[in-house]
Amino acid sequence: MAYIVLPEEDKLPGIRGLMAFRPETSRPLNALAEVLLRENNNALSQGEREMIAAYVSYLNDCLFCQSVHGAAAECYLEDDGSLISQMKQDFWKAPISDKMKALLSIAGSVQKGGKNVSAEQINTAKEAGAEDIEIHDTVLIAAAFCMFNRYVDGLGTWAPVGHEKYVSSGIRIRDEGYAGFDPLGSLRK
């Protein structure tokens, strides 16, 4: 049970209930997610950006966000869940590019605190082929998801347990994105 009274609380897990509670704040949050995770303005794929969001959410132990964004990454990357699981366990051993490993290392440092990012990590990412916009967006995705995770967990929202509960959310994100997301969605029908 959330710490505040949310509309349709029993039907709207995680950030969805919070967005229904305060739609005026959901619009800019969804717009930020749309720009960071879906716009085609850098060499990182949508799946790789969702992977960064899922990884930071995993580090923050936010079940809802790591599950939703892990499911979205799986949809974009056509993954059966094994890659995202490997990435969470030890991304250094996961079958992803050296550039992605370097960026996940940066994201992990941001999760601990922005000043934990080192010049060495940035140089490693650049040597692996990361462009400035990819480094910028990795840091901003990691920072934004620390905020999103704290928002979701700080108000005590609930999250379904089980990977299968998130597959449809991953598909919806891939197909429809975040910008026009209606947190009450199917409940209005």
C-alpha cells in the first residue's frame, strides 16, 4: 500500500499510480523519458538506452522500473530476457559491446553519485567508440532514473512480481513510447 492515497491504487503499480495522482507532473516526466529513451539523436539504440535505465533501476533495487525498462530493452533488442539478466548479474561478462560495457560502468558510478564518474571511465568509453552525446545521455539517463526510482519507491508504490507481468509494458513502450502515455489507459475503457 502506497504512503499516499492513489487513484485505482490496486490496478496501477509503480509510477503509473503516481502519474494518475498528479497528471501535471507526469507530462514533463514522460516527455523527458521520451527524449532520453526513444529519440533517434545518437548512436545508442533505444534498446541500449532502456538497458541503461534497467541497470540503474536494478542497482537502486527498484523492482517496478528495472522490470518495465528491462522488458522494453528486451523488446527492442529481441532478447528473451537472458541478455538483460546477464547484464544485471555482471555486465562485463555479458555479450554486449565494449562501448556499452564502458557506458554501463559510467551509469553505475552515477547511481552512486555524480562525482564517482572518473576521467578514466570517460576515456575508456571514448576509446571504445562512445561519442560525447552518448556519454552525456548515459549520465542523464542514470541520473533521471535515480530520480524516477526514488519517486516510485519513496512513496511506497507496489510492483507486480514476475517477468511475465511486464512483457506487455515493454511492448507498449516500444510501440507507443512515453510522450502520450495515459497512466489510467485501459482503465478508462
